[in-house]
Amino acid sequence: MPYPSRTDRVSIVAAALEVLDERGLDDVSLRAIAERLGIRQPALYHHFASKAELLDAVANEILARRHTDRLPADGERWDVFVARNARSLRRAMLGTRDGARLIASSGPRSPQLDTAIAQVGVLEAAGFTTTDAILALIAVARYTIGSVIEQQSARDSGDIVIQTERSDSAAARLMDGARQVVALGQDHEFETGLAALIRGLAPGSSEPLR
């Protein structure tokens, strides 16, 4: 959808999002964004110094629009909040083509201060040290981003392909288990890993393995 000839930041980011959804991250170009806006490419540099800076703004816009469960509710248990926050991040990334790769590659780690204080605070109230709370949130975010990258990048739509001519009971049992996992779906896969990770992060159980 062409835009009127405009060069404000909001219009540029919106056009970039459309190009991303149509072409994928590898084929996003400043030329395509400028054409979408009906402007010349150099006009973009009045608002963004580089393509990387523009993509950082696109990543922030995706999170602002779609990652809506970033704050704990009053009295909410830490584990319930962490799971809800992870699901919200996952939905935001899945809602945009290559959303996880974009989020993973965008800018330095600079959380919004008030949000970070609230997130860490709910874990501190449950017995986490500040350091362990931050590490726990990083671990869950990395798991979530990684699982979505795999889901969005998979060429086989989540199938588990086992190449074998074996027909013994061990191979048959494994292939049957793989079919059942695929039938449960990628949401179930994500939730299983998320639950295991959160259980392992509980205060007193987060020491690194030796």
C-alpha cells in the first residue's frame, strides 16, 4: 500500500514494517522503503542515520505494539508473570515475518528502566537476588527468542524427520514419539520448555551445573 509522500518517522517505520512482512528481513532495503513512501532514498537519512538504526526502530515498534504483557500485575506470582511475559514476547515476534531475528539483532541491550525495575522487583520479592532476577529474565528471553527463530526459519514446518531404514522396536518407538510431538504442536513444545526453564530458575535452584 503506497503512502502519501511523507518522511516523518512514524510513516517510515510503518512502511518498513510492511516491506519486512512482504520480503523478509534479508530483503529489506532502504530503496524499497523509500519507494513505498513515494520519496527518494536520501530523504530517509533525515530521520535515520543508517538502515540498522531504522531496523532498531522497527523492532521497538513491534514490541510497543504487540508485546503487551511486560508488567507484573499486583500480587502476581513471579513464575506466572515470567511465563505470561514470555508468551507475550513470543506472540509479538510471531506476528511479524522474521520478527525474532529482527529482535535478536536490534541494538544494544537497553531495557526501559521503569519496566525493568518492575520486572526485577517481582522476582526480588520472591527471594531472588537482583543479579539472579536479571539472569533469570535474560534466560527466559533468550529461550523465547531462540525458539521463535527456529520456528520462523524452519523449512519443514516443525516436522521431525528421521532418515532410517530400520524397523526394530527402538527405532519404531522413537519415530512414534516424534510423530506425537509434532501432533502436539509448536505451542506445546514451547510451553514444555518454558515450564522446565522456569522451574529450574526458582530461587535456590539456579546454580550453574558443574
